[in-house]
Amino acid sequence: MDSDSVSPDFAEILSEEIKNEIDREVLSKVLVSQGWTLVEYKSEPDIFELVKIYTWLDSNLTGNHVNLHHSVAFELAEDAVMFKLRWAGK
């Protein structure tokens, strides 16, 4: 195999990840245009931290939210504030 070629499996995985990132970017813009609040993580949490965050989100919010990989969109501004207060340094 030539060192400049990319395996079909890797190309497919990369293509899917690019598509998902574009989808998340479009969705975040649509939600923000509808009045939702977007909060980005200061650093990318590891899997154990994400479990804690997702559990907290499901237990403590009054409105809807959407996890967008590097950020969370909140339907209610109050929920975004609570999230920032709880997870500000994370």
C-alpha cells in the first residue's frame, strides 16, 4: 500500500465524523437562533466526567437540553446558568 493512500475504512470513519461535526454545528446554530443558550466545555471532559455531567443534566434541569459533543444547548437560560455554576471549571 502506498504511504499516501488512505484505507477505505479510515476514509469512511473520517467522513462520518466530519458529517457529524457539521450536523452538530448546524443544529447548534438553529437552536441558538430559536433562543436556546449554548454553553461550551472549557476543556474536553473524559468519559468518566461525561457520565457525571450527563447524569447531572438529566436530574437537575427543568427544560430540554441537547448534548453537542463539545457543548450543551439549553432551552431555558436558567438551566444554562445552573450548568455553568456547577461545571464552570470542568
